[in-house]
Amino acid sequence: MPAAESHILPVYNPPEQLFVRGEGCWIWDDKGEKYLDCIAGIAVDALGHAPPVLVGALTEQARKLWHTSNMFRIAGQEELAAKYCAHSFADVVFFTNSGTEAIEGALKTVRKYHTANNHPERVDIIGFQGSFHGRSYAAINASGNPGYLEGFGPRLPGFAQAPFGDIDAVKALISSTTAGIIIEPVQGEGGVRCAPDGFLKALRQLADENGFLLIFDEVQSGAGRTGKLWAHEWEGVTPDVMAVAKGVGGGFPMGAFLATREAAKGMVKGVHGTTFGGNPLAMAVGNACFDELSKPQFLERVRQISNHLGQALEGVKDRHPDLVVELRGKGLLRGLKLTIDPKPLQARLRGRKVLVGTAGDNVLRLAPPLIIEEAQISQAIGAIDAVLGEHMAQASA
């Protein structure tokens, strides 16, 4: 019999597996097959699948109150915002449902800042080639990826992109209408590329010298993913505005944008809002997740296991020099740049019960739960070695 017609909008192309249960770094499909999850819902399931601490927080809150909207105060928002600000550069927080919404809010904040300072002409946002900031109209224009822009009408004015890591190209784009710069400290979709050493500091200096704001997109690189709470901490530099999501909810849909009080001076009553953002369920999970992620011993363990993963992936590179060009990324956000399309290898790894992702520039991407263990890394590395070896054997046959 032919397969039943799906009523899901066909913008995805998922494989045949239908996952029904997870625990820690493991996930099971509807046939009972067990897989090692090394992509974690694209860097989302920071504490693994169904972590008891988050299950408990969500269950407790679900028995009390689900939704009020932001017509009313939400205690969990006040609590979590205070935690974020105590552990970052920020003074104020706005909670969202997703990373894309966090990016939209960050972009609005930057432009509104200049309006509040009587410079409404300052609207231009400088981004970077290879970036990914989400799928909304402003987000795809901030990224400038032609593949995401095609077919959606004219490009929005006020957005330009420089080559990633090229400070001279950034300087050439700065003008009297520049409002801000947006950058991922570690590009995810664009190929798991870290900003070059000193680049974030150079951008900070340009922003200060020219009177515009700096946005860090930490939707993928934040929430302990690199071994520090926020990836920009490695560089000792802070933004004016930051967008976060993915891992901050540990699997529950939530995000936020954070800002200094000065940067957010234009975001006054009535200029922005959300119905669901910061709802009591999300805040219960977000608070519990942050309490775990922010523990010094937790982050220290992430750094240790990240070093182990990095060394293991360097070994893969050494054993397969014809296929692996370089190891990219930081912490538990890693990529192997390959000489071949990584998607067939991704499928082969699923066949070996290991789930990984891919990214631009022929990159095989790993973003496992932050609780992954050495034995599980060894299993993943063994599978990667095997599929690379299979490819070489078939290519030479």
C-alpha cells in the first residue's frame, strides 16, 4: 500500500526513524532501536533527554499554572532574569519562545537605541558571510545567505555582510548610518567556525569608536556549550546585546535577548511584546536548567570532556587525511571539515546508531548533550572512523 499522505508542510526531509523516548545521551525509535545522540536536537538538549531535574521542575509547574501572558507579572521571569544578569554583562532581559525571536528583539533593540539618541538614520546592521541567525525575514537578511533569501521578494535594506574574520572588510562597511554589528562567536550552520583570536575584541573597539552597538548571537554557542556559560567569555569581551536560546531551555522551547540598560534605553512600554514568551512553564524549566549549567563543577567537567572529544577528533583527522581537512569549533560544538559531502556519512552513521549533524562548507557537526561520557565519545569516534574507512574502500574499489 502507498504511504499515507502527510499533512506536514514539506520544508524538511527527515529520515525514516521516528523517535519516541530518550534518556541521557540515548534515544530510542518506535522499533525499539537505541541510538547515541551526538547532535542533541541541534545543541538544545544540554542536560540530555528527559533529565530528572527538568522533568521535576516542569511537572511541578504544570500542576500550578501554565499561562497568563505578559499582561501580568511572572515570578519565574524575575528570578531567571536576575540570574542571567548576575552571570553576564547584561542589566535587562526579554524572554522569547525561540532563537529567531531573540534575534528579532536584539535587532530592534539596536535600531531603537539610535532613535532614542536622536539618530534614527542609524539603521544599518553589519553581519558576516556564513552566518545563520534564524528563518524570519529580518534574520535571513541579517545572514544574507542567498539560499535562504531566494524567492521571498526583495532583500530588506539596511543589512550587509563582511567575510568572517576580516576586520578590514568590516571597517570598509562602517558609515554614519551603521547601527550595529551582529556575529556568532562560533558559527554553527556556517561550518562550525570560531571567530579568529582577537576578532571579537577588534569589533568591540570599532563599536566603541564609532558609536554603534555589538550583538552576539549565542543561540547555539551559549548555555555552556563551549565550556563557559557564554562563548564570548573566552575572549574577555562583552557585547551590548546578546541573543540566546537552544540549550538555555534544555529542550523546552525558550530563548531571550539580554542587554545593558544603556543599549535598551529605547525599548520602552509598548514597543515590543510577546504572548507566550517567558510563560510559567518555560521559566520553571529555564531556572532549573540554568542552575545546573551555571555550576562551576558542571562547566569544568564540560571543559574536560571537550578536551577529550577534541583529541579524539584530531585522531580521526590524522587517520583519514584524504577526507578530513580540519577540526573546527570549540567545546562540545565541533565540526570536521571534509573533502566530500557529509550527508551520506551522516546517513551511514545513523545506520550505526549514532546521530550527528551537518553544517555548511562540507562539515560533519557534533553537538552532543553536555553530559556525554568518554565511553560514549569512543563509541561515536569508532563509528566515524568506520564510515570514513568504508567511503575510502568504496572509492578505491
